[in-house]
Amino acid sequence: MKVETLFKFLEALKNIVRTGWMLRGIPASIGETVAEHSFEASVLAFYLASKLRDKGVNIDVNKVAVLALLHDLPEAITGDIVRYVKDAIVRARDFEEKVSTEAFGDEIASLIREFNELKTYEAKVARLAEILATHIQGKRYLANGYSRVEDIVNNTLEEIKELIKNEPLSKISDNINEIISKSRETYG
Amino acid sequence: MKVETLFKFLEALKNIVRTGWMLRGIPASIGETVAEHSFEASVLAFYLASKLRDKGVNIDVNKVAVLALLHDLPEAITGDIVRYVKDAIVRARDFEEKVSTEAFGDEIASLIREFNELKTYEAKVARLAEILATHIQGKRYLANGYSRVEDIVNNTLEEIKELIKNEPLSKISDNINEIISKSRETYG
Amino acid sequence: MKVETLFKFLEALKNIVRTGWMLRGIPASIGETVAEHSFEASVLAFYLASKLRDKGVNIDVNKVAVLALLHDLPEAITGDIVRYVKDAIVRARDFEEKVSTEAFGDEIASLIREFNELKTYEAKVARLAEILATHIQGKRYLANGYSRVEDIVNNTLEEIKELIKNEPLSKISDNINEIISKSRETYG
Amino acid sequence: MKVETLFKFLEALKNIVRTGWMLRGIPASIGETVAEHSFEASVLAFYLASKLRDKGVNIDVNKVAVLALLHDLPEAITGDIVRYVKDAIVRARDFEEKVSTEAFGDEIASLIREFNELKTYEAKVARLAEILATHIQGKRYLANGYSRVEDIVNNTLEEIKELIKNEPLSKISDNINEIISKSRETYG
Amino acid sequence: MKVETLFKFLEALKNIVRTGWMLRGIPASIGETVAEHSFEASVLAFYLASKLRDKGVNIDVNKVAVLALLHDLPEAITGDIVRYVKDAIVRARDFEEKVSTEAFGDEIASLIREFNELKTYEAKVARLAEILATHIQGKRYLANGYSRVEDIVNNTLEEIKELIKNEPLSKISDNINEIISKSRETYG
Amino acid sequence: MKVETLFKFLEALKNIVRTGWMLRGIPASIGETVAEHSFEASVLAFYLASKLRDKGVNIDVNKVAVLALLHDLPEAITGDIVRYVKDAIVRARDFEEKVSTEAFGDEIASLIREFNELKTYEAKVARLAEILATHIQGKRYLANGYSRVEDIVNNTLEEIKELIKNEPLSKISDNINEIISKSRETYG
């Protein structure tokens, strides 16, 4: 990766507001940027991984944070693509890999692949953190009267419930449920 | 098209900031929305079509404005997809047609198709207006020191030059050149 | 109209936030611009005119869209003036005509006059679309807790009810009522 | 004045972005609100009046600040009306007086009248401060590449030069000239 | 105070959003600036002082407005520091005095000290106005669903109740209670 | 750390705009949030640490990213305090430690301490990344004509030069110099 590429990409991610919110009526000026989302996901990932490690699971906590930190880097090139469009891309997985490798080099591309393949414990926690971050942000917008984000709040909740059914995430299902219930209390 | 679909789509277009600007460092809070772009394109389209009609070209001025007005409606569903991604979509044209027809019904879908096929005089003028609107907005951002939009300013200029080589647009190439030169004067 | 006038005016309309919202506490950064309002009004106008035409009314659908598109052009010079002030302007109608003609030339001035005189079928539909667009946007702000816009929501509803009592709009009163009821459902 | 009127008016002034900036392409999200302008004008007024008093002029420093603070209160009702429109209002002065008296009561109305009549020393300093505040803000926007505000920067400079020709403002013309020259240094 | 210092400080206060709001989830783009807060506090101060004067209290109305206008000037240097941090500053009072005197000179520093010492009638009214302005703004944000500002709304209410127990503010406790009750009606 | 504390803190960091920018005239709506800054710093930290590791330095790359990610967490409680104020806090280091430990628990507090003590290789790279991120963002604002951020751009450059004089950072001084020179090219 060329160095100017790097800071141009970071600039992009600090300015791109997530498409899903804008499509549901959130004004861009109060919209969450991809950088802000990645930050929240990454800190949550660190927190959840620590909890798992404290329960005796063998997991690389810092790596979980890094996976969540980097997972949306390709959006610096592609923009934030909604699922509907992603499904229309032929061999979307190959496309993303190509983008990542060309733009960020092998090391970062391989971390993004690990996140997407959802096989390692680290990837599973990072993914859970990312979904949870979206779920909580959706609740914040709901509390401000942007009721059209409700499908995102519901869909992420479903996905979270699925994820925490299996090992290792089932070990922290109580923590996850507490976060969800507390976020409901806070954001109504 | 169901009526609630309509005003939800319009809400989306009033809040989506164009991806190309954000990727180049324009903060979303000062970013042009798709609705604002469509408005500017549509008024410019009306203006340019009038000029053509005044030069004796047989053209439906109001229809040109409508084509420019509606051309980005599918973005209410897909978000604003950058070219790089569009090229990765299998049979992107078919995809867009499907989206348009399902979401907006036959009449609007057929107008969007006419715009995209670029065959009728009306579509050509609407397309020119749309590119010109992007070109001028790019110059405005350049004047504010967002130098990374330069490629958009240059690429749209190239495309405009190509478009005005042929009939009927060649008939108003003087007007176009004047607009470009005046926008350079105004926005530096 | 000089060409630099045109893109300066369009720039103005893309940046002016509607006064009525700001006066009632909507922060300008999430405020609807005149360009966004004109866009929404114009697409709604196209939609409503199509419905009328489908019911056999002899109406120029594209012209309706253009009337709604252009109706607020004078605000590029005057800013968005609230009714209270408009009523204090001597011969406000003449003033607006003068502004329009000097700034935009005869053709556009005459379309703006047609919109304001509310005599043709096309003007009536465009006006209905414009009021409806304001009504729906008001509901969106209400849903976000900006309760001081309530008078605008109520007044536009009254005006809509008046407009759809007479021909040709009475022919689509069911559609209008459905839009209003669905927007209530969506925005609470 | 009813108390709810008061805080609704203050809310309005904290959200209204000045029309002159938006008409010249300043995005509303970075636009100066009327409240911010009044604040800057009022502190500058206090500063300039102190300078005059220090030079032996008999002037009520606090009253100067209050005149600048309150001078735009009527915009909570009328919005920010550009000169072009103001000139079209029949007996604009009477109109403003009526608005002020009905909305704010005699005391505030009389202070606004004093500011507008520009007869007392206090009114002259408050007016100078207000123009100077607009001049400096214009330079800030110029520095950000919004070149279309140039006419405001120039016109306010002319007006300032006129104002400081006469007593008592001529006594602090050196201070004014220094402020202008320093603001040029700072904002380019 | 050097003149360039003055307009740089004013520029700062027009751009600093109050920390307390941002910490509780208010997006900065819709956040109240220190300048806007000072403006609202100052007009309220003028209003409340007039009421007191009308009840026969010997009070300098214009000075009350000036105290509220200038009370946050030090934030142009220090930023908006939350109480938690202020309590950690050794001899915070001395620190603020030093900042004020060095930056703004003796006259303004002495007014800020008067405001902070809360001894004169003028300072008491200015302080009440400032708390009241924060209380009302908090209610506005509550109405928009930012429920985490509730502690600020409650704490300011407590402080207001304390302040109006004593002379001279007890003389206008009815007015204050009416403002609070009307703001509850308006902002829910 | 209680879970509701966590997401309230993350919400705060996603909304707090960095004080240094606002004090120098950057409008809050286009201001960098602490979350965005931490994101940029963290990805840069990962990148720089990888370069060091590739040069044979024994460094925990993921931990460097985590140190940069978490370093500003205390600002969720204290707000973004400028150096001037920090220097006035008695035993500022103890204060920060206390805040961190109480709010985030021992593990995170200890990572923040490691970052602040600047002793380990990991802390040094994370600190370099953080300064570099601020330096580049400052250049972006300079390019937009916000010339008052120049002192931040200069001071961070000085600090970077100091940091890369010593091991291990001297090993990647070429990379750093290239980033700085490329950012100058890109942002002028």
C-alpha cells in the first residue's frame, strides 16, 4: 500500500456516512461515519474478547480489536454498499478480496478475509461486536424519532441471537443480553 | 408503486450525500445530497433544452427536465454506487431495470431506461445537464480546498467535451463552453 | 438570464434552508434546503399528475413537474420569505413578477406566474404537490420531537383539504388521503 | 411579551442562519446563526464603546452592548430579510416597529428603534460593531474559498469607512483600522 | 487585549459546542455553541432584570445583560471544561482570574469575577439567566429524544429553585416558575 | 466497568469534536470527532508497527493498534481538555489514572497508562501514530483555509521529528518522512 493511499483512505472513512442510516432518513450531518462505527465496534470487540478470555477461552484479545478496526477498510474504495447491491455483485467475495489485496496489501487483506469468513474465534467476536455496535446505534436513532431504522434494530437483534447460540459466544450470552437490555433502558 | 414507498424514497434521496464527494474528503454535513444534485441537473436540463429548442431543434423541453429529475431515483434503494462497484455487478443494466420497475412501476422505469440508454435527444440533453451539474459542484468544492475532487472535475469535463461533439448538443456547444468558462471565473 | 446567474442561483437554492423550519427550532444542519423541497415537490407533482391522467384528465404531466421544480426559483434572490413578511410587501405579486422576469427571463417567469395564479390544471396539481411535500416534511420533524412545527402540519392539511374539494383534484382525493394516512403511520 | 414567546424567539434566533451567507453558497451547517452574529456584535460593541469612553467620550458602555444584542430580535418573527426585499416593503420602518412592539413590548421595541435611527452615540457604536462583525465573518468565509461573499466584505468596509468619518466614531478610527488590518492578516 | 486576540476569541466561541451536550450524545452539528448560549443567557438576563426593576429593585439592567454576555469568554482559551475537571484544578478560581486578566484585560476580568462571585444583585440575576438558559435548552434536547441530558435538566432546576429562594430573585419567583412551566408545555 | 457505562462512553466519543479544532475556527459540523481521530490513529499505528516489525523490531503490532484505539477513552468523562488547562490540574497524571481506573477498570486503565508513560516500544509507536494523525488532519483543515490551525501543524511536526530521532522509531524515519511529504503534496 502506498502511504498516500493510506491517509486518503482514512480520510474517506472519516467522511463516509453509513448508507443504511441515510436511506432511512437520518440527516447526513448527524449520521454515523464509517470511522466512528469501526471505532465503536473495535472497542466493543476488545471488551467482549476480554470477557471471553476471563471465562477461560483461548482468544487473542488485541487481534479481535484489530479485526473490528479494519473490517470496513474496503469501503474507502467501494463506498458503503447495501446488502441488496452486494447480492447483485458476481462473486462478491472474490471482488472484495481483490479490492483489499490491491489496495491494502496481503496482511490487511488477510485480516479482512478472516473477519468475513467468520471461522476463527477472533472473527466471531469481532463480528458480534460489529453487529452489536450497529444495533445500539440504531436504538439511539429510534430514540430520536427516526422510526424507519426499526428493521435494522430488529435484524441485528436476530443476528446477535443466532451468533450467541454457539461456542465460544454462548459463554458470554449473559453479558450480551445485559448490554441489549441496558441499551433498551437508556435509549427507550 | 405504493404511496408510502414514494415518500420513503424521497426522504432517502433528500438525506443521501453523494458517495463520490465523501470518498474525497467532503464532510457529509456540507455534502451535496442526491436530491440537491437532481434539482440542479433538472433545472440545467430545462435551460439547455430551451436553448436547443430556440435553435430550431425539435425537443420536448419539459421531458428533458423530468428525465434529469428522475434519473437517480433508484439510489433510494441501492444507495449511491460508485462506478468501480457498478462495473462489478453482473448485468448492471438488467439489475437497475429490475430495481426501477419493481419499485417505481413501468412509467418511471421506462423514463430511467431512456435516460440511461442515451439515444433520444431528450436523454442526451438530460445526461449533459447531469454531468455539467457534477462538474460545477466539483469546482465549488475545489474552491474550498478539497483538492481531491480534481479527478471528478477533469473527468466530467472530458465527458462533456465528448458529448457536445455530436448532434444535437453541438448546436449549443458555445453555451456549454461559456458556462464552463464562467464557472471557472466564479469558483476559481 | 446570464449563465453565471444560473449556477449562482442554483448554488443559492442548494444552500438556503427553509425559514419556516428554522424559525420553529429545526437546526439548520438538518434543515431541508429549498432545492430538496423543490425536488420532492416536483417528483410528487409528476406522480399525482400521472394519477390524474390515468383517470382520464387532460393534463400535461411533465409540465406539472416543471412548474413544481421552478416555483421557488425567486428565492435565490429574495431568500425564503415568510408569509407574514410577504403580506407587508406592496403589490407582492408585481414584485415577484419583476424579480422573476429580470432574473430568469420571460419563459421561466411565465411558468412561475402560472404556478402562482393557480388557474390551470397543471398549476393546481403542482401547488397541491408542493403543499403535500411541506406537510410530509413537517410530519418528519414532528416525529423527531420538533413539536413547534405543528401549526405548519395543520395548516398544510387544511389547505390540502380545500384544494381537493374541486376539479380536477377531487378525482384523486382518495390517493391524497391515502398518502396523508400512510405518512401518519410512518412518521407517527 | 409572553414568556413562552421569549424562549421560542430565542430558539428561533439560535437556529436561523443568516440569509446573506446561504445565498452566496455557504452551507447552512457551517453558517453563522443570528444568535452567533448578535453575540459577536455585542461583545465588539462593548469593546469599542470602552475604547471611546477611555478617550473621554460620554457613552453608556453597557447600553451599547445591549443595543447590539437586541438589534436582530425581530428576525425571530420575520426571518432574516435581505435588503432587496426590505426595500420592497411599504413603510418598512413602520412595519418593523409594529412587529417589535407587539412581540417584545415597548421597552425592547424602543431600544431596537434607537438602534435603527442611528442618532445616539450608543446606536452609532452598536451599528459600527454590527457591520464590523459581518465584515470579519465575511473574511473568514473568503478564507475558506467562498469567494461569492466578496461583495459583502467590500460593502461593509465601505460602510465602516463612512461611519468612522464622523464624531464620535472618528475618535477610534485607529482602533477600527487596526482591527480591519489584523483581520486581513489573520484570514488572508 | 490585542485586537486580533479579540476576534480570534469570538471566532472560537462561535464554533465551540458545549461539552456537556456532546458528552450526552448530542451530535456536534446540532449542538449549541457557547456563543449561542451566551446570547440566550444575555437576553434572558435583560428580561429578568427588567422584571426585577419593575418590582422596585434597584438594579442595573444593562449591566446584568453584559455580565451574562461575557461570562463564558474564558472558554475561548480553555475550551468548555466540565465541572468534574474544574474540581481537579488547583485553585480553579485563581486560574480563571489569571486567564481572564491576561487575555481580556482588567475591565472584562473584573466583570467575569463579579459574575463568578455571585454577590451583587446583577451577578445573581445573570447567573439565574444562565442556568435557566441551560435548563430550557436541555428540555429542547429531551424533546428530541436525547434522554441522557436529563441530569442537566434536573440539576439546573434544583439550582434555580435554590437561587429564587433569596432576595432579590424571590421577587420574580412567579415569573421564573411560569417560564419553567411554559417551557415544559412547549417542549413536552 | 458497567456495560451501560461502556456504550454511553462510546456515544460520547462519537459526538465530541476535538476542542483544538473548534478553538481555531473549525465549525463543529465539519470537526473531527474523538472517535474518528482514535480510528485514524489506530489504523496508522497498526501500519507503522507492521513496518517496524518488518525491519526486525520485536513489537506486538496488534497491541500498538489497541493502545492508539483506547488512548482517548478518558475524554468520555473529562471532555477534550486543552494542554493549557491540563497543566493547571494538580497531579494531572494521578487524576487521569483515577478517572481511568474508576471508569474502565484495571485492564484498560493500565493500557492507557502504558500509552501515557511512553516507555514501551508499543507506546512509542502508538504515540507517534496519534501525533501523525493530528498532523495530517491539521493539514486537511489548512487546505480548506482554516489558517489558524497552523500552530498545531507545526507543533506536531516538531514532536514527530523528536520522536523519530530515537530507537525504535528511527528505523522507520524514512516512512514517516515520506508520509509527511506526501500529505504535503496531497493537501497543499
